[in-house]
Amino acid sequence: VQPDMYPGNCWAFKGSQGYLVVRLSMKIYPTAFTLEHIPKTLSPTGSITSAPRNFSVYGLDDEYQEEGKLLGEYVYDQEGEPLQMFPVMEKNEDAFQIVELRIFSNWGHAEYTCLYRFRVHGKPAE
């Protein structure tokens, strides 16, 4: 969400549940998503408990849509690489310009969850 990856330079939200809705520059057929967090080695505390844990991604037809099309349910691994890629799990024929990232839990931080970078990968719609 931010142009750099310095500790604390993230989009933080209160608690362990939240969502982010992104409008892409064009309609695409999503193929994968990447979620990036700082590595534990850059964290002042040596832990990344504020990293997202369980999350889902949805494709929306417009920003007013209550329930989008589920594209996948995932777990960000705090022991894994800082940049993790997640393929679309739910096959569909729809192209989307609006994507919702829904976070259900983090790795244990009681006060907030930090999003550093979220990317949507796919093929442009005709």
C-alpha cells in the first residue's frame, strides 16, 4: 500500500479484522495476488505479530456490491518470505476492476494489523 518497506510505513487498521477495496486501472481476469510484509529481521521487536494471517480476496462488479465473488482464502505465513504469492483458487469467467482484500486475523498483535503491499495479478480483459 506504501511505496517503501520501512518498519511502520504501513496502512494499519485497529484490531485483527478489516478490509481494503482496490480499484484497478482496468478490468482484469485475476490469476494471483501477492501480499508483502516486512521481514522479522527488520522488525524492531524481532516479530511480525501485526502481519495479516487469514485472509480472503473477492472480485466486485462495483464498489457498492455487498458480497463479491470469492477468488480464494489464504494464510500469510509469518515464517515464510516477506513477499508471498497466492493463486486464484476459485475459478471463474469474470473480469473485475474492483478487488476486496478481507483480513480475518493477524499473527497475534492485540491492537492493530499492518498492510504493507498488496498486488493483484491477471490478464487484461478485452
